[in-house]
Amino acid sequence: MRVMSEETMKSMISYIDQYFCDKHATPSVGEIARRVGIPKTTAYRYLVEMNNRGMIEYDGKARKIRTPVIRKFAPESAPCPFVGSIPCGPAQMEEENVREYIRLPVSLFGKGKFYILEASGDSMVDVGIDDGDLVVIGTDCTAEVGDIVVALTEDNESTLKVFGGVDEKAERAVLEYRNQAKYPDQKIFVRQLVIQGIAKHVIKAL
């Protein structure tokens, strides 16, 4: 075999990176060969040599290629359902309808079970949750007083509020608004309450 071309190696890596960005997968040896304009067997030898030089990671199997760029993509992520909207005003009926699944990188969101809701209303603006924000909800944690929770009331109504604890004498749970200008000290009192998750992150447009 002739001396391997550095330009060909660069072209192969560039194509692999672009392919991965577009399709979230790596191309086959045949696809790489066609793109670069070399025989498939030659492309395979290039990949092996590039692996030996430490330029890429390649174990000799199709679609098992990792370049420095690909390695920087979140190495661990989990699918998270985006289930629609949740009211941040007066409690309203919520119909959980998964719109799509979004992969959340563990490096940013941590490990756990999550789902995403779109906030609607203005009762939580004082804690940084505005109408249209996406709220990442954790489901494998226990709510403490002061947590922002997705609460399901005895009337099968869901709302996003601050958990204010339980009034033992009145036997009622307390849910609090966080918009002092519009809803000063306003609260919701419910006799039966199911916590459907705790708000962990807010994703918003600037």
C-alpha cells in the first residue's frame, strides 16, 4: 500500500464528525470510502492506521468510530418525555400527552428520572419560572417544604407551586404562589395531595 495521505485522514475525520452531528451516528466504512473517493478496503486500512496513531478510536466494526469531536458529545444521557404544559396560575386539568422524547446529558442535569413540562401562567415568576419556560421535573426524590412541585389535588387537577408543608390541625396541604405583586401571599389548601415530581431545572429562551 502506498504511503497514507494526511489529507485523506483529515477528510475522513471531517466527514465522520459532520455525519455524526447530522445523524447522531457514525458512518459505515463503505459510506466513508464513497465520500472520500477511495476503495472500501483502503478506507478500512486508513481507519485501522488512524486508530493505531491515536487519531480516532476504531475497533474494526461498522459504525464504531469515535473522533475527538464525538468524544466531547455528552457521553451519557437519558431520554426524557416532554409531556406538555402545566398551569402556574389557578390549578387546571392537565392531560399528559408526550410530545417527544428529549435526551438530557447527565453532565448537566444529573442522574435520575425526569420529565419536562411547559409552564403556563405567571404565578411562579418570583422564582424564575415564566410562561412558556420548560421545567425539568425529577420524580425519584422526596418533596421538602420550599420545593417547587408538580401537585395533583383531590380534584385531579395539576399545578406547579411551592410546597408549603402540611397544616396538621386543619389536615390540609399547603401550596403557595410565588408572584407577590399579582398574588400576594396567595395559597391553595388541599386535603389530598399527590406530589408528581419536583422542579429541578428551568430551560428558557432569552
